[in-house]
Amino acid sequence: MVEGDTDQNLSKYTDVKDDRVANGDSKDHPLAGVVAVSLHEKSLAIQQQQQQHGPLNGAGDRALVSKQLEAKGGAGADPERGAYSIKADFEQAIELTGYGRFHYILLAICGLVSTSEEMDVISMSFILPSAQCDLDLNTQSKGWLNSIIFIGMMFGAYVWGSVADSLGRKKVLIVISIMNAFCIVASSFSQTYEVFMVFRFLNGVALGGSGPVIWPYFAEFQPKSKRGSMLSFMAAFWTIGNLLVAGLAWLIIPTGIGITTPAFTYNSWRIFLLVCSIPSFIVAALLLYLPESPKFLLSQGKIDEALAIFRGIYVTNTGKSKDQYPVKELLIDEKLREELEAVTKPSKNKYKRMLYDILDNSKQVFMSPILKFTVISITINFTFHIGYYGLMMWFPELFNRFDEFTRAHPGVEDASVCQVTDYVVGMGSHSQTGVCSATIPSTVFMESLITVAAALPANIVAVLGMDRLGRKFFLVFSTMAAGACSASMYFVTNQHQNLAVSAVFSGVISMGNASLDCLITEVFPTNLRATGVAISMVAARLGGIIGNVVIATLLDLYCPAPTFIVAVLLAGGGLMCLFLPNTTRTALS
């Protein structure tokens, strides 16, 4: 190494330190404290050595400087490569890997997991109008068909989340992606309502593990300065999933393609389901190329493996040799050390130990001081998803009902949601004398596409503002605005107003979804993160079930009730977040 190289490498750290101190924020820098001081001392030591004896010339001089620093208790160095032997905690270690190619690849793959999950959940809302004749569906059976996937997700969320805290995030994600894909394919071949319900339930069991695992997995690779914006970015992939589903439904379902025989039917809505399974197969393959979460590995006592992953991320982001990664030792705090001692104790029965860990994690999230976080996160998720899935999954059905009413009353321009519903249930396709029709006009799919597309600009706002304005701001704003939209649906007087209110609801609720995912992911400690998120997701799925069943029932029996119930629950639940700690730009516990 020449003199210029030495000075350049040193300035990269000493300049950063000086800037941070000038701004009064040196404690947040990954080289803060002893490490930063050590590097500054190294710079001064080299300058002194050069003034006294000329430029450093050879390994002997560099070794001398390193020994002088080590005598002072500073960071050691590799004299040949100039790499510093830094001791760092997790947050410092992830900061020093840089931010670049690895994190963008991670975002693309984890985002595709979220995309495939949302496609599988929302796809049912586009199937209902088309499958009502094949599966002999009425409003109540449609509600249960919407809900069965959430029932499966309730079981899956708890089981997979707990297993992920014991066996690891990556393994669980691969297994559930494969299971999910095969269940979707099997459901597309189902010929009866009962068989279709069974595979939708199993589909839900697999999907139940996706959210509770993918969010902690993705978050545990992010430095605190970027975590909020990147989690919001990943939440935007839900919108991409909605757009893909709406676009595919528009392209496939109205075409009438497929085969129909007296014994077997495989028509367009079933082909649409088959196409929706493709992202899950792709995800399972791509996940093989990602590493396990280093945060999880640290919590399991696998420190060398975690350090190796940090080196790999550093190489991918910077293009430099892994030996140039400055962190040589990971610091373990006292709390984590106690947990590691329990983890590393020999166990005679591996599976018995795993079962014990699952039960113990579940017990801990309902004990002080975590109990408060658990209760509030359950409440928020329950109320939020009653509104989110309770309305979002019924929008295509509402659009279809408006279209049916318009075709039956060509001279009537104004009609409320309740008037349209009364006609469809009393004299239209959902009445006792009505003729079942599986032909869905393309305008229904176009309106659905416009509704989900409205979430795109909202997602951009969330990505740009999540780390500036904070999680709580977005959650309170979005739930209050979404509640207002829900209440105003009762007052719409035509199809265009209904579309406008639905689009605004879709936009603001997507911002709330992003902030809620960030907040709930960050509030739990690492060793309980997947379990805590999973239990919160159980409440979310329960909200989805109740939202669909209640709205399906009340929409036909007492139309004004659903919109006002959803409005109150959204606004009240969103305000609960004010009782949670602020996690914006803070280190993961």
C-alpha cells in the first residue's frame, strides 16, 4: 500500500466522524465512541510517524503504528491491508456493510413475496362474480369464501411465526411459498364449493406465515436510518400485487377461454387462479439465493455465521474483498449474552427444545413489559383489517352491482349503494327468481384497476415521508381519512362517485398499511419479533373474517350499517398507536 492509499482510507472515516460531531450527532454513527476515537488516533499516529521518519515504508512501520494504538486500547489493524479490527454491535455492523446492490436485490425478492401474498388474498374478490354460477354462490357463501382464507391464515400466522423464531426466517419462507403455490393450483381444479373451500383454507395456512416472517426478515437487514422508508417501499409491493391481480383478471376472466364438459370444467376464472400461482413458485426459487437473517443468527449464538453474512453483504454492496470489511468482532450486550447461554445449553431432544421455544416465545409476548405492545398491536390490527379487507374485497362486487343496476335502469342516473343493493337482492341476480350470470362487463375490472392504482401515489408519499414524519403520523392520518371515506360511501348517489370514494379509500388505507407494518415489526425484540408479529397477524385475519362475514350479511339486510361500523373502528383503532413507543430511526431491540 502506498502513502496516498493510507491517507485516503483513513480520511474516509475521520472525515465522517468530524462531520457528525459538528452536527451534534456522533453517537448515531456506526464508528461512534471508542471505535471512532481509535481511528482518529490512528490517523494522528500515522501523521506523527510520517513527520518523524518520513512516509510509511513497509510492513514494519505499519505494524509499529498498530502496536502503539493497541497499547492505548484502540482498534487493531491488519498491517498488510490496512483493514481495521473494529468491534461493533449489530447496528454498527450493518451500517458498515454499506447500502447498495444487496439491499435492492433483497427488496425485489421480499417485495415479490408480499406481491404474491396480496395477489392470493385479493384474487378471490375478482373470482366471486364469475364463480357464482359454477359454485352456486349467494351473498352469504361469498362472504364465507372470502373469509376462509383468513381462517387458515389465523392458524398459519401463529404456527409459522413461532417456528421462524426457532428455526429461522429463510427456511420457513421457502416452505410456505411452495405450499402456497400448490394449494392455489389445486383450488383452480376444484369443481365443487366444498372442495374449493378446503384448498382455500390450506392456501390461507401457508399465506399466514408470509407476513409474520417476511417483515421481520426484511427489517433485520436494514440500518435504522433507512428502515422506515424501505419497509414502506416493500409495502408498496402490496399495491403492485393488487394491480397485477386486477390487470390479469381484466385480461383473462372476460375472455371466456377454457374447456367445459359434463364431468369437468376449467374455465377462465380458474385459469386466472392458475396464473396467480406463478409468483409463489418464482419466490421459492429466488429465496434460495438469500442468506439467513444475521440478527436471528446472533440471537441463536451463531456469531461467526452472522459475521460471515455481513462480509458477504459488504462484498456485494462495495465490490471489495471480504477481508476489507472493517468489523472483525461482533459485540454482544449483557441481555443477549444471557439469552445465548440459554440457547447454547445442550438439549437431548432437538424437537422437544424447539416446541419449548415456541411455547416460551408465545408466553413471553403476553408478559410484562411486552404485554402492552402485544395488546395494542392486536387491537390496531383487528380494527384496521376489518376495514381494509372488509371493504377492499367487496369493491369489485359493488362495482358489478352498480353496473347491473345501470343496465336495468338506463334512464336512472342517481342511485345510492343501498338502493343498488336492494334492487340486486330483491329483483336482480341475487334474488330468488333471478337468473345467474357469470358474464362480468369489462368496466367492472377497469374500475377495480383504477381503485388499486390510486394506492401508488400514496405509497410513494409513504416511502418518502415514513422516516421524516414517523409511523404514528401516517397511521393516525390514514385511519381517520379512511374512516371518513367509509362513512361517505353511504352518501354517494351514482357509480362515478362510488368509484372516486373507493379510490381515495384505497390510497389512504395503503399508507396506513405501510406504517402499521413498520410499527408492529419494530416494536417487538428480535427473539420475539416473528412471534409478536404473528400474533398481531392472527388478530388481523380475525378482523378480515369478521369484516367479510358482517359486511356480507349487513350489506343485504341493513345496508347503512357496514360503512359506519367500519368508519368508527378504523378511526378508533388508529388512535391506539399513540400508546406505543416511537420507533422511527431507532435501533432494533
